[in-house]
Amino acid sequence: MPCFFPLEIISRKKMRTLGFVAIFFLIFLSVSSAYPGWKKQYKPCKQLVLYFHDIIYNGQNAANATAAIVAAPEGANLTILAGQFHFGNIAVFDDPITLDNNLHSPPVGRAQGMYIYDTKNTFTAWLGFTFVFNSTKHQGTINFIGADPIMVKSRDISVVGGTGDFFMHRGIATIMTDSFEGDVYFRLRVDVKFYECW
């Protein structure tokens, strides 16, 4: 004869007690995850501070230019950034990376990629680029991607991977505009914090 567990054996009082325990447990879980002080605080496994220097081609500086406008709104000039917050311009770059903010310091690599001015009502760009290292200190690449609200002093973009010394590294890069001279030159300070290091 099969043995069934009759529900009548569990009294209403026990059911209420189990219900209160379950509710208390759920409240405890929700409250404990609401306080960041109780969560694990992550520390970077590796950190770098680098500068990259962008000199955009303006029709007269071909010898020094490290970036060029490759697409512009219809009827726009490819040697002058478009008005209206440069909306629609796409520029590619191959900029020197230095350890300090001096353009004439020896480069430790190149920043290669593109930026797209993608907002009509403020200066904002979308960045996709790679730091390419080939020096005695570092070998390999670091890949970056993200939105760059240019008018914000400090902004974060994602570090999505790398090769060589930075194989499978991921983290956050905090970028700040360190200097700019009109629409021709700007320098970014890039504070890279890796939270995943292989």
C-alpha cells in the first residue's frame, strides 16, 4: 500500500510558523544585498596611467596629423569638424601613447581606432580603440569601447579585453581631457584599472 504524507498532519500553527520563517528569510536576503558596505569591494589587479595625443588633420598639418575625418554630414568638409557639436563626423586615429603629458616624450605605443560624434545637442562621442604596445615594458594590446560625454570632466569606458601582457584583461578606463587646442589637438589622460587579470 503506498505511503502518502497527509497534509492534515501539519497543523495550521506550523504552517503559519513556516510562512513567517520564509518571509523573514526573504526580507533578510533583500536587506543584506541593499547595503554596498556588506558586499565584496573589488580592488584592481593591475593599473596603468597613460596619455594619448590626438592631432586631427585640418588640411594644412599633414606632417603632424595623427587623426583624420573619414565621414561627415552631407556637404561637409573632411578637413573641418562639422558645426552643431560635430554631429555626424567620424574620425580615425593612430595617436602616440606616452607615460606623461608631454607630446614629445618617447611613445610607449599607439592608440588606434575611431570616434563618432553621435549627439546633436552636446559634445559626445562614441569611442572604439586599441592601445597597441611594442616596448620593453609592455607587449600586446588593450581594447576599449564606450560613450564619451566630452563635457564631463571624468568619464568611464569599458576595457573589454587584450592580448600579450594584457591577455583577457577586463576593467574600466577613466578618461579625462587633459588639454585641448581648438578642434585640432587634444590630449586624454587614461587611468586604466583592470579587475580581471589572467
